[in-house]
Amino acid sequence: MSSLAEVLMETLGSLPLWGKYLATMVIAMLPIIELRGALPAAINVFKLSYMESFLLSVIGNMVPIPFIMLFFSFVERFLRRFKQFNSFFDWLFERTRKKGEVKLQVWGMLGLMLFVAIPLPLTGAWTGTLVAYLLKLDKKRSFLFITAGVVIAGVIMVLLNFYSIWVGITIIAVLALLLYLMGRFEEKMLKNSSGP
């Protein structure tokens, strides 16, 4: 008897083409999963081409962003009336503000793009939009830089899926080194700006 995962994979793989397109976009719209989960699913489960997978994942990842930018303040005010959500928002906003503020202080809007571009958990378009909201950045400029970050993340994910495991490991190692060097540079810049 096949496992639940195998049945699910078989069912998803047998969707009609429009269903595969729609499923890819819906997966890309989900917070945390975003493009990082949609693109590999499109390539490996739905057997879509790399270009189809890339385009659908980028578009799907960007669909909720304008709505988040426009309506998040209303949602936040409503949910903060409940104790659990209030505590959650306090934790999430503090964590996001710390991560995003340093990047923006050193890198400007390019920092927002880089923050979204690195395809790691909690660094995608949703979190980038939250950073833009918390730091009261210009919505139009933020949208453009978040979109650029999503496109870069998509290119990275295509490369990770297209090449062998060793190329994937190399790309991840280079990204980790890049993140480390950026962090060191940020520390140095912040130390210099705060004076002796």
C-alpha cells in the first residue's frame, strides 16, 4: 500500500495543465513557503518547464504583496484586539524590525531587495513587505525592490533545481558566505556610524 505522500504526489502530478499552473501560483502566494516551495513543486511534482515554473512562481509570490501593503494596517488593528495576536505581532514586529532595520540602514532599498532575494525561510516577499510596512518605506519603491528580490530568488531556485546536488551545495555555500560577509560589513558600518 502506498503512503499518503505518494498518493498526494501522484494526485498533484495528474492535475490538468491549468490545475498545475493554478496550484503553483497558490503555493507561491503562501507565507513562509512562497516561491521557495512553489518553484521546486512546479518543476519536480507538476513537471512544468523551468520557464513556466519560474514565471508562475514569481507572479504567484507577488500577487498578495500589493494587498498586504494596502490593507495590513487594518488587519493589524483588528487582530491586535485579541491577546494572542497582540503578543504574536509584538514578537514578529520586533524580530522583523531588527533584521530589516540594519539592512536598510547600511544598504538602503538595495538591502530590502537583498533581504528578499536570499531564498531562506522568513526572508521572502511577505517578510520584505512587513519590513517595508514597519519602517514606513515608500510603497511603490518597496514594491519594485521586493519584485526584483523575488526575481533574483527565482533565478537562484532555478539554478538549485537545474544543476546537480554539488552545484546546489556550492550555490548554497556561496550564499552563506555572502550572507556572512554582508553581516560583517553591516557590523563594521554600524560600529563606524556610532563613533568610538
